[in-house]
Amino acid sequence: MWYEAFHILPYYVNKGTTNNPNVHLFFAVWFAVNIYGNMYKMVSIDITGRHIISPTGDAPKGWKYCPECVKNRPERSHHCPLCDVCVLKRDHHCFFAGYCVGYHNHRYYVAMVFYISVAAIYGNIFNFEFVRDVKGELGIWGVLSFLLPHVGFLLGGDDFYVTGITMLTFIGFLLLILFLWLLGIQINQIFKGQTKFEAKKGITTYSVGLKRVLREIGGKNWFLILLNPWIPSDLPGDGTSFEKNETKTL
């Protein structure tokens, strides 16, 4: 955010190539609020279902015994070796936030990845004119220098500043690809009604239609969750049982 709003944007203003810097500042703040707001909400919610009383004895249908937690866990729940807890409807462990994504915080992860992806697209397009001005016309070396920015510095072709801009641009492009990949995974799983584990195993039991899956992830106000992470949206259940497509089997 600092790089885009307080380094590149002033460059455009001083050059006279933008007449509306406040518009860019607005989007920078909008992206930051939604990215960090959703990340905060994601890591501040209990995903373990500690309030749920685990039945003893033979596990109910769909439940399985977790030897690590020494108790029965609901269907679609899995033990996270990093968090060392069973997570309700576990999707995966998010290394960006250092927290698991499950039933109660899936909405915030999806919104966070969406806004990170949009911000990355915005930033890479916004940077293009600036990078071209700094590096000059992008010939063969100009393109290759993004893959090997240190070579230009060591050979004396680029100074320290140009090398730094080259590295930041390359990292920004790599992050764009990564974020779009993460977003694509979520979109694919949402359309199929799957978690990451279910996608790997080809399980389609919970594919009950896009609208129902969106309500399961985003709650009754699922169509508003991208506007703000603090918009309340009650989930349809407690994360222990789920609607199934009876024509599918595990």
C-alpha cells in the first residue's frame, strides 16, 4: 500500500499523468480495509466447535474418531497438524494468516482472497507506466531483467534504485499469479460444493447447488459479504451436519 500510494502515485501526480489522485487513494484504503479486515475476522473466530458436545461411544453416522483430539468429530471436520485441533468443515491451513479456514470463517477467507486478487490486478496495471518510465523501453534485456534483476546490477547496467523497482515489479507479478490461483481454487470448489480435501478425493456428496453453497459459506446475507467484513450474516447451521445431494455417494 505504501509503495503504490506514497511512491508511485506522487510520481504520476508530479508528472501530470493523473488528475484524480484521491480516486486511487480511495481504492487503496478500500482494498486495505477489506483485506486486513477480513484477515482479522478470519483469525479471531473459533473454528474448532469447542462448544459442541462430542458424543461418546460409537460415532454417529458421518462422524469419525480423531485419535489426536481423543474424541469423535463431525462430518467434513479434519484435524489440522499445525493448529493441532479439529476444524469444523476444514478447507485448508492459510499460511498468509497462519490460521485454518473452516466452517465459521470461510466467508472471510474468500473475501480476503478476492480483494487481494483485485488489488494485485489494480496494482500491476497501475505500475506499468511508472516501471516503463524508470526502465526505459522494454527490449529483450528489459524483459529478461525482471527474471534476473541482480544481474543488471552486478554488471552495472542498472543502479540500485532501478534494480529495486525491477525486483518489486517481478514480485508483484508473481503474487498476482499466486492470488489468482488461490481465487480460482475457491471459485472451483464453491461451484462444486467441496472443501480442499473433498476436491482431492473427488467427493461430490455436498454439491447441492451454487446458491445453497454460497449461503452455507456466506450466511443468509451471502450477497453482501464482499462489501464489508463486519456485515452480519448468520450461517445456516453449526458446522456439524450438512445438506447432501443424495444422488452422490462418498
